[in-house]
Amino acid sequence: MAQEGGVETFGDALRRAREERGVAVEAICDATKVSARYIRALEAGALGELPGGVFRRGFVRSYLGALGLEEGSWMRRFEESCRSSGVSEAAEGEWATFAENVKNSRIVPRRRMGLRWLWVGGMLVALALAGWCGWRLATHRGLLPAIPISRVLKSSVDNAPYR
């Protein structure tokens, strides 16, 4: 077992917990869908060989879940182990950049959604207007109500000055 100043390393503690439960590495791989290479690297304390950021943490959480270990205290130990080995700083910066990029990319679709609904509404109004015009023409009525010609002539004659 590798010791750091007489203290058991995170990887050694994981391996010991797995062995105490009588669980093989292959069983952990089957339960977590994580490669045996990564499980062995985690137990050896070779954190630099694991994929970075979220994946690294996800592997550890899956491993802990497969063994039925309490996640909170083990994840704190894992983070401390990452910091002491100098692995986590770059991953945290990359994660922050990734999260910022995701946030920025979500603003544009919301603006487009507003324009899309405006366009759909306009198309519905145009379709309703076209339907009304078609109905008026199909029932042999004019598009605009016709004023009887006698009413127009009568009113113009009645209002004309008499000479």
C-alpha cells in the first residue's frame, strides 16, 4: 500500500473497501460501465490517467455507489487527494469555461423562439384572412359588402341643391 506520510492514500482506501466487501474489479466495471484501466488507475492513485473534470468525479461516484459507500465524505477525500496531487485546478478551470460557454449558447435560441412565435402568429392571421376571403368568394358575395346603387343615387339626388 502506498502511504503519504504514514496516512493511507485515497486509492488505497478505495481498494481496501472493495476488497473488504469481496468485490472484484470486474464486478465494479460491470456495475459502473467504467473501464478496468480507469478503476485500477483510481485505486493506484494515478489520478492524472483518469479523464478530467466531470468524468473523473463521475467515475468516483459510480465506484462509491457500486460499493455502497457514503458519497459525501469519500468525495471530500477525493477532492483533497486531487488538490494535493495538483490534478483538480486545471479541470475546475476547464469546467468553469465549459459552463460559461453553455450559458452563453442558450441565450440565442430564446431570442429565436420569440421571433419564431411572431412568425407563426403572423402566418395564422394570414391564413385566417385568406380563409375568410375564400369563404366570401365561394358564397358569391363580394369581399366588401355592396351598398345598393339605389341608396347611393337617392342620397346624392336628395342632397343636391334644387335650381
